[in-house]
Amino acid sequence: MIEIDKVSKHYGSFQVLTDCSTSIRKGEVVVVCGPSGSGKSTLIKCVNALEPFQAGSIRVNGTEVGDPRTNLPKLRSHVGMVFQHFELFPHLSITENLTIAQTKVLGRSKDEATDKGLKLLERVGLKAHAHKYPGQLSGGQQQRVAIARALSMDPIVMLFDEPTSALDPEMVGEVLDVMVELAKEGMTMMCVTHEMGFARKVADRVIFMDAGRIVEDDEKQAFFDSPRSERAQSFLAKILQH
């Protein structure tokens, strides 16, 4: 579903990604972790061309992301993206947030889009809040709306960029519960996260990054039981000791 081949990216003389390669099969859940500044978020944003890259190639379901002839809005309509900071439209109601892209990008009728949006709100436990505005919801509720909005576009893959890092600890669980359900249903997912409990529960593989490189790319159990690199060992020792 996603093929990343020798991708490199730099800002001027600063190298952000160096020779990154991995692939994600349909229905696979891959967690990307590593220290701050390791290039995790940049890599995931390259997958749907929110960040350009200078070398290598990325294909999503056979479509070449870096090809100038690629219709990026069409590609992104199939790739759901959930950001750290919700990115909901504050001046639109929750229902309107869920329907605007469906009508403008997918060409659905307002009734069809609303019906789809309400079903997804029910799925994330928020149908009773359909008439409210983002500012009236908690952070955890807003992030669940953001997930529902991404799902309303019928994505073939979901990208999550640290979806819980801006949340109060009490709200993290409600967002992860929705993500766990998605994983159980077979959604292809690439998740940048520090939530190792989530990784242990649902990931098929774990990618560990450091200084812009993929240092490890292994089955979940092997990564947690016996990480090969010293950098991953020290990272896990710090993150798992509490």
C-alpha cells in the first residue's frame, strides 16, 4: 500500500531524512517512533506530499507521490491524515467539519455527506455533539472528530502524526480506543507516536528512527524484546521504565 524507497530530504544544508526505505502492506499497522527531531513527522508528511523530498520515491497504492504529473488533491482524498493539533475549522459546526470535504472533493450531496458524517460521529461516540463547534469540545473529543472527518473520505490508508501528544493524559485513552478499533477492522495505518502501549497492542511492525534515518524496522515483538541497535535500546529503556 505504501512503498518508501531511499527517500532523502533536506532544508538547505540541514539533512532531515537520509536514505529512508520501508513498505507497508494492506491492512498492516506500523508504528513509527524515535526521539524528538528524528524525522518521524517529516517522513509521514512526505507520504501524502505535505512535505516535498529531494531524492528517492514514495508510492501509495501504485501512485508515484513525487511525480509532478500526479494529481495530489486526488491522492490526498484517499489518504486520511490526523494531525497533532486537530486542524478542525473553528467557525464550522462539527457536522459541517465532517461534510465540507465530502461535498467539495468527492462530490457527494449534502444529505449523503451528512448521513455519512453522523454515522462516523456515532462510531467515535460523539453523535450527541454534532451541532456544537470545535471550541465547545475537549481536546480528546476534537481529535476523535478529526479521525471521523478523515474516515468520511473513505481512505485506503490512515496516517497519524502524534495524534495524542497535545492531549491531557485523561483524554489519550479515548483517542487510542478509536485507533485500536480501526486497526482491528483492518485499516492500513502508519502512526507516529510515543504511545508504546498502543504499539504493543496493535502494531504489526515498529520503525525506529534517529537523526533522520530508519535505524530499525522490525516485527513488534522482536523490537520490544531485543532491539538490535544501542540507540533503540537506550530509547526503550527510558520510555518504558516509568
